[in-house]
Amino acid sequence: MSFNSMELMICLAARNLEDNSIVVVGTGGPCAAAMLAQKTVAPNLNILFEAGGLGPELPSMPISVGDSRTFHRAIAATSMPEIMETCQRGMVDYTFLGGAQLDMYGNINSTMIGTDHSKPKVRMPGSGGANDLGSLCWKTMVMTVHNAKRFVKKCDFITTPGYLTGPGAREAAGLPPGTGPFKVITDLCVMGYDKDTCRMQVESIHHGVTKQQIIENTEFELLWAKEIKETAPPTELELKILREQVDPLNYVIGRAG
Amino acid sequence: MTNLKIKDNPDLFVKPDVNGMREYFRNKPLKMVNKVTTVKEAVEKYVKDGDYLGVGGFGASRIPAAVLHEIVRQKKKNLGLSGHTATHDMQILAAGDCFNRCDIAYVVGLEARGLSKTSRKAFESGKVKAVEWSNAALAWRYKAAAMGIPFMPSRILLGTDTAKYSAFETITCPYTGMKLAALPALFPDIAIVHVHRADVYGNCQVDGIMISDSDLVRASKRVIVTTERLIPHELIRENSDRTVIPYFCVDAVIEVPYGSYPGNMAGEYFSDEDHLQEWLEAEKTDESLKKFLDKYIYGVKDFNEYLYLCGGIEKLRKLRNQEYLIDTNK
């Protein structure tokens, strides 16, 4: 069965969500991944939205993390402080974040491109809830297309903390211990982080992708796991559920080529 | 305002003057009287050039669109803006060139819908002074203000450039020795929110998520509430567990049916995605934006005329179907 890169990333992200865990998601790919996980590997996954939706039965893909779908038949319709405080208490396992730039420690830029903050070349939305979620949730995941403009040596601006400058830096800055980047899922490979150096490390490569291709599309030097597997492709069942139940209107999976 | 010596920081647009605010709140008209007015009068009376503004809802969900339009129509200038999930609300205010400083959590974008060119230009031109925060940071700054304390300790922002371009201090926890971000209380001059139900005194009920509105209205000096419908005071008392804003926080109440349009209103109507796209399209050139604003904001006398231009009852009926997940074609 053929599939596009967005479908691939969503299926791989879904497999990384454990049953009975709690995840804060935004709209788009991450939300699709969480919905797919609920219908496959994690039927008891609890989805939270930062505007206050807690445990909805999502009838369709939300357009906004604050729209009424995000608390449709929910366990509770709460508030932003309630969701963020749940994260700060240590009760939220996962979050998914995106951004324009990512460095080897998983630091994320979603604020600006350029060097002058008072007059940025490109102004982007900023943290939104990203800094909060990346600071407070146990495991942060990123789903993104893989190219050298995105995977950079140095972010123009660190909006959200990854491992900052390496081992111990998060804790030294005052962030809760034991938290941080977990997986990066791209259209080329799946990466994790090396325990000793906190640097991004390739774990599996997608079918048809070469190591060279990944190197060329990453500005910084990647680490490579001892045993690099070929990524298990999406199954027919995963794709069927994704296309028929999660995103029948092609709202998210239609975005990739 | 008081004898409190507050650390000077030009990036801190609003000082956490808790004693001054106690005096202010003490002297605020706190009587339970009829506060029903019009959007025009409320904006004339309560929104002043240079004020610091907090907007309720979530960008394009449960937003006080009628008041935002009126702020543009009355050409209010040099506002400070709390950019807490500011999406379509910011787009409206940017189109009117209404603000010159912004505490940023989320700005410029309309989530998956795209980026507002006008909002982007406001920052990229250097015209708007930007200070960085996050959604939780602004939510907790409102909360500290609502609690009447000068700051809220938290474990966010630390170690990043967001912190470098922010305006908070760090402190050492007196109990644990931990390093914490001390988020300064944020007391807006004016808050504008849209709710489902209110009585004439300003007691308000909301269906669904509150986002940060509970704290925003308690933190603000003046509060304008628009409501989908006015209900008798008796109904507030009969369902008192649903009351989320008490009258004494509120200065003005205006009944504005479909007041969150083109935003979503939980249980009432879904967002009008076509019209939101029309907004984004209109922003492509100065000329098209001017034409768009002349048609929809400057050229109408009130929000009702805008709703009529956008398709009136028939459009709103469709959005209600959409909200209820009713597909009339099936």
C-alpha cells in the first residue's frame, strides 16, 4: 500500500504513544497521531488541549486547539491554567511540538528568523504553549519534514528548551529534572537522543532513504545508533484507520506530497 | 500609584502594583446595578488610547469580535496588547493599527489557517515593541493578578531566548532552593470578553472551556462583557454553579448575538472558515485590505450590519448546523 510522508510520520508518531498515558497535542499531524493511537496501540490514551479540552471524543480534526471539537464529549472542559498546571505537576507524559528550526539538542525556534529581535526578518507566532509544554511534559516529540534549513547548527532564537547546551543544562536552568526531548520523526528517519551527550541520534531510516540523504539534509553532525534499523512502514490497518476514521476529509494527510 | 518601590524595567509594560490595585478595586463601582449599554458607548467610555488590553477567548474561539471591530472603528491608538493566543483578534487590531506594544505568547498566526500579513508587518517593521512570554506565562500572570499577589513562581521559560527577551526575574525558592521564574502579576487596564449568558448586572455564565478568562476579568481594571444572550437574574441564581464571572468585576454588558463571529462559539456556531480566509486574502495588498476594512468595519454602523454583509441568518444557520455536526446533505 503506498502512502505519503505525512501519513508515514503520523503512523510512526502514533506508535510512540503508550496506552494509558496522557498527551497534550496541537492541531494537525500531532492530533492525527494521537487520534490514530487511540484507535490502535493506545485505546486509553488521554488527549489534552492547552486551551482547556480534557479527554474529548474527537468527532473530527479540530481546526484550533481552542475550538469546540477539542472538548466534544470530553471528560472535562477546563481552562488553560488547569492544563498547564497538570503539566507542571508532572502528570503529562507526552507533548508534540513543531518549529521552523531545531538544533542537535532538540532546542526549537518558533519565534523569529533573523538576528535583531526588535526588527526580525520573519516574525513567527512565538512560544504559544510550546515553551510551557517543552519545559514541563516528560517527553517531547517533534514531527517535521527533514531539511538543512530546519535542522540547523544554531537556532536564530531558542523559543522552547530542548537539552539546551547538553547534559545537565536543563536542570541547571531550573527546568524539572527528567524532562526533555524524546523523539524526532521526519520524512527521512526516526531520531532519539544519545543519553551521554543529549545529542540527536538516528535510530531508524525509512525505506528507500540513504544515510547520505539524511546527512545532506541536516546542517549539524548527527549521531548514529549502533544498530540502525529500517523503519517499519505503516501497516494497511493503520492507513485504513487514518484515512477512513481519523482524517476522512484529508485535512492533514492531504498536506503532504 | 502607591508607595511600593517597584523595580524599573522598560520591558514590563504593566507594573505588578498589588497595593495600588487594591485601592483601585476598593474604589471601583461595585454596586449590583444595570450595566447594559451599547458596544459603541462601552468602547468610548472604557477604552482609552494607550490602554493595556487583554482579550478573552482563544484567538478565533469565543472572542469579543464586536468590541474588537468597534475599537478599530473608533481608531483607538497605541494600545498595549496581551498577545495571549492572539490570532484573529490580533489580526483585527493590527488591521486598525491599534497597538504599539505587545506581550507575546502567540501572535501573527491563525493556527493552521495561515499567517496574518498585517500582524507580521507590525512586528517586522519594528513598529510594535515585542516582549516574549508563553501561553502559561500570561495565563499565570493573570492568575497572580487575580490572586492579588505580585508574582507567580513557575518552572517555565527558563534557559531559553524566550527568557532573554522577556521581562521576568528569577528567584530562589525559600523552601527548596530551586530556581524559579517569578512571573509578574499582569493587571490589564481593560479586558474584553464574550460569554454565552449574562444578566444585566454582569453575572456571566460560559459553556465549555474558560481558557484564561476567569483570571483575566479578575485581574483587569475595567471589563467589557458581550453576551450571546441576556438572561433574567433569576436564571443566574437557579444555576449558580455555572456562574464564572461575578457582577462586581464587570463594568459594561452588551447583548451581541453571534458576537464571536467569525470565531467559534461552543454549542452555538462554528467558525466561518471561508470568511477567515477572506480576511487573510484581503491582507495581501494595502489596497485590498483598505477596501475590505471599508466594507466590513468602517462602512458599517455596528456588528449586526457586518453579520448581514457576511450572509446574515442563513450563513449563521449553516454555522450552527456545523457546530452541531449536522450534515443536511446526508
